[in-house]
Amino acid sequence: MKNIFTLKNIALALLVLVVAIGLCLGLSYLWKYKESDIDSELRKYQSVIIKNETELLTSQLVKYVVQGKELAKSRIFRASIEGLSSRDKNKFEKAQQDFENFVKVSGFASGSLFDLNGKLFATSEGQLDGNEADYHEAIRKTASTRVPSFSPLHAHGGLFVSDLFLPVFPADALSNSVAPVKVLVLTVPMTDALRAFLATEQSLEYGSSIHLVQQTKGVFQEIVFSYPDNLKLQTIGASLEGVTGIDFGKRSNLYNSEEVFSSAGFIPAIGWWIGVETSVDEVAEQMNLYKGVSALLAALGLGAFIFFVLTVSFIFSSRKYYLKSKKLETKLVPAEQERVLLKKVFNSLPTPISVKDVETGTLIYINEAFAGLADLKNSETEGLTYNQVFDSRDAESLSHGDQMVSMSGNAYSHEMDVTKGAKKLIMQVQGIPCSVKEKK
């Protein structure tokens, strides 16, 4: 434990901690920037979608207004109006036929002519799609403002249509400053245009959805797909009364069922709101994915940094220990040389010499003279005790001398008889205390 809490290890730990804190602060800043970037990007994206779709639908409406005006100015249409006013049955029927054909050729589902008081003058289908009273307010407004207008969407022959109200001016009128003489109501087929509009939702990013809302008699309705590819009007939970545009922001969706990022634009000519909604959960999911990936990369970076630091530390430590080992080697070589030299000296002496471990009683070293005395080889004698080398009497005598040396701590000499086969030798044995441990 003492070796762990070294100054170097503490410094490395503090360095890693500082880098980890820096990474956390960096990630926090990066996530805030990314969240702001997604918000800004989504704001621009919804604005572009609303602008493009508004221009697309407006161009469709303008096309029908232009076609309607050309129809109202045409010579055949003027002639049909005169024929429809005739009491001559043949002229009337021919004018009625011309009127019906010309309306359909112009791309409209049907058409009707009204007097300025709201009374029906002629229709291409024989009867109105509703009551005359339903048209009075729009006819009065068109005659007063002399500006074309569209009615809210409604079903007609299984399809969605909108009625285009156009003022019909006298043939010699040069501008709309002249009072109109009739109001032409043309039924505009909108189903194909609406399907194309709603189909763009499939290619929207961020899982966004596009919405087309209108107001009919105080009720706000959305045009939606119904299975399999039909259209229907569906009442929404939100009110857009008096709203001409919705800025980008976080709010409840049109049905008050979830929180979304939304914005919307308004087409006054037809009274439509075009809106885009993006689920807050979808944006949060993308943000969480970004956080997960960036956190993983940061963790890998921190791991790589720690590995680098540990590798550098290991290299320096290894070099340090290598230099120490080289230094020890320089000290051990002379010591080894001295040991070899001493062994040669001891082996050349005729006096038997042995070194014994006092604690275990085993022989650590013997010279050749001692090996000859024991009639054994050096390798056979080393590691044995006196009892295994000599007979019991000689072993006991030698052990007694060793005990005297151990007890006194001084050299001890005594004479002893050593039996060697049939011979007995009188030897002067001297014990000298020695220690391999360095004295402090």
C-alpha cells in the first residue's frame, strides 16, 4: 500500500482526474451547442417546408383563378350567357350545352352562374350542390370586393372540391372598377392536389408531419388520409380563430395529445393553415443518440489517454529498474569473482574446511580436503548434516564445538579423534563464527 501512494502515482491520478473533468465540461458544452443547433436547424427546416408547400398550393389556386378568369372573358362564355337569357328554347338549350362543355373543358368539375342578389341563373349540373342560401354570403362578398375567393373544402361526387367565386364583368369593362353583372361559381377538384401535398410527409426529416387545416362554420378541421388512400375531414382539438401564422416553438399538437415543435402559415385566399409538427420525443431521441455516441468517444479518448500515461510511466520505470539492475550487476561481478577465487584458495588448502548453517545444521560449503576426509564428493556432501557424514561419536563432537561457538560468539578450538576406516586421526578442530547478513 505504501508503494501505491507515491508522489508520482498521486500526480498521475490528479492528471487523469483533471482530464476527466475537462472532458465532462466539454461534453456538457457540446451537448448544449448541439441542442441549440438542432433547434435552429429544425426551425429553418419547418420554415422551408411551410414556404414551399404554401407556394405550391398557392400556385395551384392561382392557376384555377387564371383559368376561371379566361373562361369568364371568353366569347363562347359571353354568348352562352346571352343564350341562357333568351326565351328561345333552342337558343337556351344550345347555350346551356355550350356552358356545360366549356366549364368541363376548362378543368372544373362544375359551374354555376348567380345574379348579384344570390339567385341562381344557370348551372352545368342541373341543380346546385346544396341550397342557394349557402352561396349568398360568398356571392355578396365577391360582388362587393370584386376579388376572387375560395370556399372551404367539401365533398362533391366522392371527391374533395372547393368553390371558386369569380366576379363576371361586362364585356366592354377594362378593369374591375366596373360593377360585375354576375358571379361565376366554379367547382375546383382538389383531391389530387391534396394527396400530393399530404404525400410529402413521407419524405420529411425528424419524423415530422405536415397538416392542412380549414375552418368551416366555426369548426376547425384537418384534411387527413384515411385507409387505404382516401381523404377525410377530421375535427381538431385546437382553435386557430384569428391566427394568421404560428411561430416556431414547443407546444401541444393540433389534437392536444402530445408535445411537439410546430409552426404554421396561412393562405388567406382559401382560408387554409399549413403547419408542420415534429414530436419532442423524436428530437429527444436523436439528442440522446448523439449524447451516447459522444460520451462513448469521450470514454474511449480518456481510456487512450490513461493507457498512454501508464505506458510512458512504465517505460520510465522500466528504464529506472534497468539502470538499477545494471548497477547491481557491476557490483555482483567482482563479488562473484571473489567467491570463485576463495573457492579455489580453499580447495588448494590441505586443511579440511566446512561452512555450516547453524539454524538447519546442514553443510553449506566444504573444500576438497573436507570431502576427502568424508570420502564423499563436494556435491554429495553439501546439504547434509554431520550425522549423515560422520559416525555418531564424531558428529556429536563436532556439534558440541559448534554449540560452543554459537553460545560464546567467539572462535573455539578443541582436539578430537576422527575415525576413518581402521585408522584414527587426531585433529585440532577450530570453529569460527561468521555471518552473511550485513551489520547495520
